[in-house]
Amino acid sequence: MNSKVDEFLNRAAKWQPEMKKLREIALSCGLTEEIKWGKPSYTAEGKNIVVIQGFKAYSALLFIKGYLVSDPKHILVKTGENTVVGRQARFTDVKDIVKVESALKACIKDAIDVEKTGKTPPAKKKASLGSKTVSRVGSGSTKSSKTKYSQRKA
């Protein structure tokens, strides 16, 4: 256990029992914990697997590459409308976490396997806008842009 994560969870004004239960589950899967992005984060062999999050309406376990994780119980949801890869399991009560604990552990183990095998999401297709071609990658941000202009001489 990481003392910085202890401090984070003990200071949490909301969702403290839920976040502590999610921590217990993550650690039981052999993950290493630390604080990244200001949140309890869990890694396997240095690769990011899950992050515990607390929001106004719910607590969540974010799967960094959730899009690639097998989820037969359908406990993972997209984090936003334009999200490509990340998925969350959302909770408002510890009882709800306990009900799906085995499914959460299976998702975590699959997320570890995703990292070990080096799986990545398929590249997004290039969008063609007339004579301008833009290459978009990731969750809505442009990592590379290619512009091709065709000009006609009259």
C-alpha cells in the first residue's frame, strides 16, 4: 500500500468507502498503486491499467484502455460522448461494487493482458473534407494534420 494513496483516500470528502473498496479490488489483482494525475492510479509492469475517480454524482474505476477490455457483464461505460478508448465502471454505493466484484476483477485481469500483449485500438480513419485531408487520432485531439490543397488555374 502506498502512503500517498492512504492520504488521498483519508482526505476524500465524498465516496471514501467506495474508493477504498475499489482500491482493495485493484490491489487484489496484483497492481502497483501510486498517485498520478492527482488520483490513485494502478499499474502493471509500469503500464497504466486503472484509475480511481470521484465525481459529483458517482465514484468510478477508469480503465485506461477499456475499449479493448472484455466486458461480458456490461459494467463499463464510455466516459464521454467523444471518448475513444477509456471506459468506466461507475458506482454510488459499496453494495453495488460488491455485487460486481468478480466482474471488475475479470476486467482488470483482461486490462493487464491487453497491456502485456501490446494491443492498441484501431487507428481512426482519415476524414476527407473536400480538398483538405485531416488525420485525427485519439479522443478528439489532432495528433497529426496533413493538408493537401488542389488549386485550379482559371
